[in-house]
Amino acid sequence: MNQNGNTIAVQCRDVQKSFGQGNAVNHALASVNLDVFAGELLMLVGPSGCGKTTLLSVIAGILNHDGGDIHLFGQNLLALGNNAKARFRGHNVGFAFQQFNLLPQLTAVENAAVPLLVLGWPRRKALDRAGDFLDKMGLGTRLKSYPRELSGGQQQRIAFARALVHEPKLVVCDEPTSALDGKTGEQVIGLLKALAVRPDRAVIVVTHDSRIFHFSDRIAHMEDGRIVYTVITGNIKTDGEKQ
Amino acid sequence: MNFVALRMLVGDRVKYIGIIIGIALATFLISQQLNIFVGLMRSTYGIVTNISTPDIWVTNRPMEDVDDLRPLSDDELYRVKAIPGVLWATRLFREDVQVRLADGKFQTCLLLGLGDQALVGGPPKLLNGVTINALRISHGVLVDAAYAQDKLGGIKPGQTMQINGNRALVTGLCRTALSFQGLPIIYTTYSRAANWAPVQRHQLAVILVKARPGQNPSALCRRIARRTGLEAYTKAGIASKTFWYYMKSTGIPINFCITISLGALVGIAIAGQTLYQFTHDNLRYLGALKAMGATDFTLVRMVLLQAIVTGLLGFGIGIGISGAANMLILHFTPPSERLAVFLWQIMAITGVGMIFIVIFASLFSLVSVVKLEPAVVFK
């Protein structure tokens, strides 16, 4: 918890990540320091190649960092083995991807139920729960539709349902509007903000799309593998940041 | 996650069907070749099957296989009879003879002569209510019904043929196992067979022995061998010796082994390549599952489930085709040439083999799944 009473959901201290070796080494994350608070929607922005997606990946625990510390709701990710980390992700992290990554062989409701099935829920119960979520997303009539039968906006709403259905504490989204037109992008991010942001959950969105910045509570700007500055755009109160 | 694995599998119909066809083809090739191989190898000791009743076969030494018998002196019969534990012992004549058919053609046949008095060791099955006593009729012989039809000009009971210039009267039909050489089998009495066959110094091929009740046939074999210096085998023992002689001394097993291996390779190649392609095409989704918390074990289980399901379906179809092919063979092949068998043991062996093949074929997929970085989902 910081001095303003916000619970720190994600704490990054001097996080480093490199790819390649020797002269070809690329320091994707030079030294990242960042706190993400429960109850906020943080947008990670910056030019292409600045390390946004890499940072999102190491925060979500799907990529190991080389140095520094990352704590997710108090859990040091480096202390977990691969399987323990996978289980930790399964319970605590929800993902929404740029290309949606919906399984084409599954229907909308089956896709939304996948995180629950990963956690070992009985199929019937998981499908019921996913169906309720899709209903909230306005897709109650498209439960049995396959991804190929749906528009981009509808597919992204299924992806959001899949990211939220298991009530994770952290939701990470990579360029969620890049495959959508402006209006649809705003609609789905509005929906994400309405359904995902809760006092006990943090949402991190990597985006280039300035049209959706106004949905954020804070924006962290990255350049050359570092957080250059953070800007408060919503109701969140932090220590010593631009307002 | 089994549900997700199966939906992913059947959702990609082209690859799903491709894998099943590959496995079915391999199953068909392997089971069909195994069926023929087993049928062929069984025929190597066909004469053992065709001589019923006795427990023990006593032959001159050395004996490599049951078709390569060195004649015994008639005295040996009495020496064998005198051994404790022997209930009875009788002679068996065995010789290839030329048979002249009604149309003037010649056919080489296997002539078996049974001990005149008891006529034990006759064919395993007699047809049309005929008994072994039909051999007591003057010039009487029993012939296999299938061979009679296919190779002996359709000869019927009551008709005659000439064996080495001697008149033989068919007094009944029987059913026998196929012989390796494919020669028609003719049963008659020992003395008649000895008269009909070319004269040799010794004509006794085998002494057939029945053990007394309670006697262990294997122990009796050892006793006979020790006391007579001859070779003595149980029925299973002589069949096994003949079987292994053909296994070791002929090119049959290696040739079948090559064909069966080719079948397995076809299965591994098609199933492996298609399974790998299937997994490779789904890596992004498998990465998404990994990111969402699926462990390596879960993903490996999913891939193995997909492999085993396609393996079992392919096996079922392949074995079905194999069965249908066997029915066609039965329908169109003369009974005297039906070597192939269709045994549940072969189905079981093929089934286990196919499961190994699909698991082996899925190894490449498994490696790529285990090495998969979940971060691939953000690339």
C-alpha cells in the first residue's frame, strides 16, 4: 500500500530484460520501475520497440526477466517454478490479446470458458458462468457462434469475457483496439473499463491508440526500455506524478 | 481440458481425417501382413495339426523341421512301446507321392499312413459322417475336401485315382490345416502307404506316442530320448521347433518384417507429419492456453489425447478394412490357398503398435509444446 492508501497490485523495481547475445544484444527493458495499483486502469504507451509488450509479458509472468524484482500482489514471480507460475497466472491474471487468439474450433461461450476449464472447473458450470459473462457483454444471443461468424468487436468482447471470467486480480491487454475501427474500439474499451476495473483488480493496457486514452486512470510512457514518466488521467492518487 | 483438445482436433477436419487415414493405412498394412505371416508360419507345422490324438512325436535325429524326417527302423517302435509311461505307440508313414488324376494330369501329394490296427492320428475333422474306419475299405483313402476340389480335379467319394500306379479309392472327405508346401494331404493305412510309395530301406517316418494318464508328456519325451537315442517332442514342441526352423533358416520373417516396418513407417510418417503440422498450426492457441495457466503437463496431455483418439479411430477403420479384405480373400480364394488368418491377438498387437506409433509420432509435437514460450501470444 502506498502513502495514499492505494493497494499496490504490481511492483516493478529495476526490471531488466535483454534478447540476443554479444553485439546483437537488445536491452528491451533497461531498468523499469513501476507501481500499478489495484482499482486503476493503467495504459502503457510509447513508440514501437520501446519495450511495452515485453514489460507486459514479464509483469503477466509469461516471460522471465533477467534482473530486478516483480511482485504481483505480493508474490515474487522469480520465486515460482514454471508450473507454479502457470497456476498463479491461471488464478490471478486475465489476458486479452491483439489478435484475440480465440480458438477457432470453439464457440463463443466455449472460448470464454477456457480459463475456467484450465482451472479444472466442470464443463457445464464453466459454460454457464461464461454464458452469464457474455450476456453482460451483450453477446447473449451469440453464445453458440464461432469466432469466424462474428465481427472484430464481438470477438474482442469474447476475448474480454475470457480475460475476466475467472475473476483475476490483474488483467493485461495488448493493443486491444488495434484490429478494430475507432468507434468499435471505444465501445469495447468502455465495456472493459466498466466490467474490469474494480477496487481489488488492476488493469494494464498496452496501446498506441490515443483515442482511448481517456478511459485510463494513469498513463505510463515508455522509451528505450524505461518508464520515462507517468501521467494521472483519472481518479487515482499517487505519489509525486504529473497530474 | 480434454474437451478443448478434442474440439480443437475435430475442428480441423482436413488434418483430423488425414491423420486417421494415415493410421488406418498403417493398421491395414501391418495387420494384413501379420495375418498372412502368422497363417504362413502356422502352415509350416500343418502336419502336426493334421495328425490328431498323440501327445508325443518320436523322430530320428537330427530333426530340423517336421517336413525333413529321416526314416526310422521298424524296431524303434517296440523300443518306444517298452518305455514306462507310454500308453500306446504307433507308426506314421509320411512321403510325397505322385497322384495321377482322372484327366491324366499328375499332382504331387503328401501321403500319410496311419497304424493299420488302431488308425490313430487321423485327420482333425472328418466330413459327412464318415469315420476313420473308412480307411479299412480296400484301397481306401481320405482326402481333404478343399484340396479334392481345387487340386485333385474335384474328386469325390467313390471315385478313384492312381498313387504311383496303384489304385486308390476315395472313401471319405476330411478337413485339414494347410501345409506349407500346399500339397494335398491323403490319408491311408500304414501298410498301404508303404506299398504305394517308392521302396526305401526304412519307411517309418514318425512314431506317434500317447502318454499314460497322469504322465507328464515333457518328462516322457526326455525319457524316450534318453533310452532310445531318438528325438522326442510334444505336439507343441515339434510345432515350435519347426516354426523356429523356418524363422531362423528362411527369408520369410525378414521379408515380412520389412513390409510390416514399412507399414509402421508410413503410419509414423503420415501421422507424425500431420500431427506436427496440426500442433504447429495451433501453437499460438496453445501459447494462449499456456499464458492462461495451462501447465506443460496439461498441454502434453492434450496433444497425447489428440494422438490417441486419432490413433484409435484410425486403428478401428484400418482393422475394419483388414477384416473386410480378409472376407474378400475368403470369398475369392480357393480354400486350399487361404493362408491368411484373422486373429484377435493380431488385432491386439496391431492396436498396441498403433498406440506406440501415434505416441512416437506426437513426440515432435510434444517437444514444440514444451519448448513453447507463452509470450508468443504477444508477438
